[in-house]
Amino acid sequence: MEQQANYIRRIEIHGLWERFNIGWDLRPDVNILSGINGVGKTTILNRSVGYLEELYGEMKSDEKNGVRLFFDNPEATYIPYDVIRSYDRPLMMGDFTARMADKNVKSELDWQLYLLQRRYLDYQVNIGNKMIEMLSSDDEEERRRAATLSIAKRRFQDIIDELFSYTRKKIDRKRNDIAFYQDGELLFPYKLSSGEKQMLVILLTVLVQDNSHCVLFMDEPEASLHIEWQQKLIAMIRELNPNVQIILTTHSPAVIMEGWLDAVTEVSDISTEANGFKVPPLINH
């Protein structure tokens, strides 16, 4: 029987680049991997995500391609997760599925937004069904709690409106999909700037997790984000889903400025040579 984990407790990678072993003990809330370019931050994230992609209910203790993840519950067999990439490359001619989905989908971020719009609609249906069930209950306390189900969505909308206020954009709260008004003109997410798309992708991903225990992998999420947005990023994510475990790589001091210094791990601190020696930290001259 499959059982869900609450968070990843430890990541082990053996033979990274046929030279290093990685052993990273994780916090249940926020984990920030730091180091200069080329030290392996993105590779560690990708290898970890690759393990989860191959899991599919198999015994999680099995090592896959030199990678092994340990969950908080030894009996757990899986954990839900999302991956957010920082780059926004144009779609290639081979990206047939994305191009067929919507003619406005022209980049990686556009494709992520398209998929999230579908998840957002499902999220609203689920919230609506829960609300109907709770309002139909004979328990008065249960009926009172029904009103709290929409708090996260309203908070998401408030946060986005605040972030985008400098360009006079506001979410159209009467629609079931995500759209904006700017100076009276209707604007769809594909018309946003790269930074606005990136922030919308991150916060919408967290919202549709619906407060569940899951993992959010982010590779240098500060790309395209204004410095003030970088500083608020982790706090905003945690506000929308306090149960999400964040695992991210970054070069930006701003991301960790708001009280997350203790969550930072240098790649050199979790690396040993395959022959057992500690890897000395790299110095960026």
C-alpha cells in the first residue's frame, strides 16, 4: 500500500561526475543550496528530481542511478513535488504539444502558465466541492470552517495585486482563469514580463498545492525577479503553503536576507571525494 511522506529527510548521490559523493540532511521547511557556478548545484537538484520521477511507488530505499532519497517516514513510498526552472527559452519547433495547446504559448514560462491554468481550475472545483460538503454538514463548527477554504485564494490574489501594482495590473477576481486588468484593458498572463510570469508561476504553483505536504524544487528562482521580490519570495511561498518543503539553488544574497541564513548549505559542505576525503571549498576569486 502506498503511503505519502511529509518531506525528504536526506539526499545521497554516489559518484557525482564519477568523483564526488553527496550527503545532504534536509530541513522540513527551507533548504538553500549555494556555491559558485559549476560546483554542481543544478545537477544535485536534477538528480534528485530524476529519482522521484522514477519512483512510481517502488521501494524508496532502492538506489537509482547512484541516487537515494530518504523520507521522514521510513514506511512512505512517495511524495508529491513540483519543479520550477528559472530559464525562459523560446519553444523549439519540436515542442509540438505546447504549440498545439495554445497559439499564445511561445516560451517555457508560457507553457508552465498554460498547465497551471488547468490546475487552477481543478483547484477551484475541489475547493467548491469541499465547501458544499462542509456547508451541508450537521456540525455547526464544520459549516463555519467552510468560509476559511477561500482564504488562500484571496491571499494569493492580494499578493499578486500588491506585487504588480507598480505596473497598475490587478487580477480579475470574477474570472475562473487567471487574467488581469491594466488601465481598463484585459490582459492575459502571456503578455506579462518575464519577471511577472516567473513570480506568477511560483505563487500559483504553491497555491494549487492546496496546503498539502509536498516538495518544491526551484533552480535559481531569482532570475528575472526584482530584488524586493527576491527578499519576499520564501516568506510568500510559506504563507500560501506552510506545509511545502522548499529545496532551491541560488546565487542571490537577497533570497536569504529575510531570516533564512541558517537554511543555506554550501555544496562543499555536503561533498566528499569518492575516495573518502572531504572536498575543500571552492574560492571565487
